[in-house]
Amino acid sequence: MRELGNQPSRLVGVIQLRVGARVFALPVEEATLTSADGSKKPGGFFFEGPHRFGILVDRDVTEAERTADIQKASLEAASVIAKKFLN
């Protein structure tokens, strides 16, 4: 899980994640994940902020990479949400 700063992002979809008997709708957003110094952040992660959460992927990757990133982030989200709501 990562904190999401004031990164400009665009909503590209929503996934439903079932954890136990609960269903969560996670927004999937894309953004350019290059910092000011030119270094690249790895994409495809679950983020949680003060009033929102979701999945952030890199808009500058191929569709296959984006799909893999969403799958990886979904597993991370399931783990984090399960710890919060099932324990």
C-alpha cells in the first residue's frame, strides 16, 4: 500500500473485490509515474489516502503490463482490506 500525493490521475475503470462476505468497488486510475528528477516509480499498486483508496497504474506502459499491474495491485488490496475488516 502506498500513499497517493496530489498526482494528476484519470479514472479508467472500477473493479469489484470480494473480501469475505463484503464487496468493495475499487477505482482504477492511471497517471504518469515519473518523478520530477526523472526516476520512474513502479506502477500497479493499491493506494490509500485520507478519504479515498484505489489502484494506481502507469499510463505509459503497454496494455499487457497495465493488466498485470492491476492484477498485482488487486492482490495487495485484498490483503490490506482483509487485515482491516476481517481481523
